[in-house]
Amino acid sequence: MNALRKHVIQPILDCWSLLVGLKITGKYFCKPLITVHYPRQVIDSENLSTYGGHVELVGMPKDPAMPKCISCMMCVTNCPSNCLKVVKSKPPATTPEQEQAWKEAEERGEKVVRPKAPKQPTKFMYDYTLCSLCGTCIDNCPVNTLRFSSNIYWVATSRKEMHIDLLARLREQAAEVSASAPKPEARPAAAQKEA
């Protein structure tokens, strides 16, 4: 029985496995190519929208240079690769006169409201060499300030370039958008008076 299994049944099972693999290969062999030959072809917008590059910040709707980030540190806490570093803003420095006035107000029983730190971070560093592009930081952000970039043509020639200051990148993107935005045409003074 052992010889029958070794010389007859096992080769049939091996051939079956080979046929299953050839079926899958044949199915994809007959489909059209998905690969884009870059210098001769350009990626269409449908495929470009599904691309997920490195993580980047999202700006405020009214001020695209200011991030929506509230420095809650959820992205840093949940990142399995430890590739994000966020530095919270510090509260404004107080003068000795202000401290004295607050102390006197507290002694009188008044409620003192001290200035709080701004919610925006002072630094938002991202190490793309460590990132596994899992999207955990994006999923856990309560204000949706993080997203995957769609710049497929971004190239880094050294590891230092892959340590990205996301705040500086957001400011650069906002400057590019404002520079490329169409400027309103100047109307003659007579037309402005009539309006």
C-alpha cells in the first residue's frame, strides 16, 4: 500500500497542484497589462486616486498652510512603527506682573483663566524609512488631519530626505496652490463705481 501511495497517488496529487497553478497563471496571462511604461505613458487619474504614498498633513479649509492637527498625539500613540514625532506648542510666556495679578485675583476669590497653549503642533516630523504605510495614524486621527499623499513622482536620493517635516511640506503645498490659483482680473475704476 505504501508503494502504491508513493508511486501512483502522490504523482497524481502533484500534477493536480500543478494544474491549479497553471490555471491561475493562464487566467492572468490572458488579461491586458496593468503596468504603465512611465516615460511613454502617464498614469490616468483613476489609478492616481488609489495610490497611497507617504503620510502628509491636511490643511484647514480657510488657511491651507495651517494644519487641522490638535496635537492630541493619537497618531504617535497608535503608530506601530514609531515613525511620527509631534511636539506640542507651549503656552505663552507670562510676565511677573501677570503672575502677580493672577495671584491677587485668586486671593480675592476670583476665577483666574490662564492662557492655554495653542492646539497646533510646533513640530511634526515623519520618518518614511520606518513607516510601514499601515494607515493606523490616519484611521485614529480624530480631526482627519492625516492622509496618504498622491504624489507618485516623489523621489528621495538619500535617507535624510526621507525624514520629512510635515509642517514645512504643508506650507510648501499651500504656497504652490496659492501661486497656481487664478488671480481675479482687475476691473476698470468706472466698472467698479457702476457695481
